[in-house]
Amino acid sequence: MNNRWNELIYKIWPPIYDKFFNTGIFLKARKEIFRKTDFVNEQKILFVGVGTGADLELVEHNELDITAIDSSDDMLKKARAKFKGSTVQFLRMDAQDMNFSDRHFDVVIGSLVLSVVPDADKCLKEMLRVLKPNGEIIIFDKFIQKDKGLSPFKKAIRPLIKLLGTDIGIDFEKLYRKNKYVLTVKEDSPIMFNGMYRKIIISKI
């Protein structure tokens, strides 16, 4: 995957994205991600890869200081239409190279973004950079299942899945090892598909 290909593929996704990822088991999973999360008005909150705004629909966004970024104009257009008149600030921005100062946000949400960007490690490093010390990153994404690796079938279909704009071969444990000196994992819970999709909460040291 690369940024140019992602821009192309995410011109196709917006009209149908919510039909796949904001209904059924995906909607149930998203609700679970935010079920025990209490945001407060004083916090600065960043949604990375906000897409069509599916996650924003699950929080009391009008009472919060929220910035939401995405690299796709088409996805942002749909999100802005959903939240017209809201206080959410929508910006087009590359999650791997954000235009925010260091230690700017109290909470960063990365929902189905690490598996989409060309370089997951670079994206995670950026999320950590813009996060305040002791702040939290909430991740919902698909990763290689712990201690299992990719099955032969998944290895075979991985290139095809990448053409659809996402990756089924991201190894969170490898990402953790690369960044373990600046983060601690507070929660790592399986959400669906036998732990392929996980909720991970990271605190910045």
C-alpha cells in the first residue's frame, strides 16, 4: 500500500463504507470500544483516520474538544455532512506526518487506521508524538493473532486484501517492541473474530 493507492481506493469506499463497518458486528465492536471510556470537556481529543465519522457517532461529540483527521477528501466530505454544525474540527492530514505540535492531545483514537496506512510504525510514532505524557491512545484494529502468525490462507490472500486498502498482517507485538520505551499497554482485549480484532489502550510514559 502507498498513499497514492489509498487515495484512489478511498474514493470508492465512502458511499458503501458505513454499510460494511458501521452495522452489525462492526457496530457492536465499536460500541464496545467506547463503552467504558469517559471523556471530559477539558481534554483535547484526536481521532486519527476518522473516515466517515462512524466512531464520532458513538460519543457525545458536541460537548468535547475534538479534532478529526483523515487523508481522504471523500471520506471527510461524508463525515462533515454527518456532523454539520457540530464543534468537531475536521482536517485533511496524513496520519504518518501530522501538522500538530508535540504533546498536544490528551487522548488519541486510532480506529482501523494502523492496518490502512502504508507504515503502521510511523503512524504509531506520530500518535505518540502528539500525545501528552500520561495521555492515552485507544486503538481498535486487526492484527496478527498473538503467538500464531498468519495462516497459509491469510498469507495467500494478504496481497489481494492490501489492494482493497487494508492489511491483515500487522503485528502489534512488533510495533510494541519498537516503541516500548515510550509507552505502556494498559489494556489488550480481543473484540471479535477470535482476537483478530483487538482493543488496545496505550499510555505514554
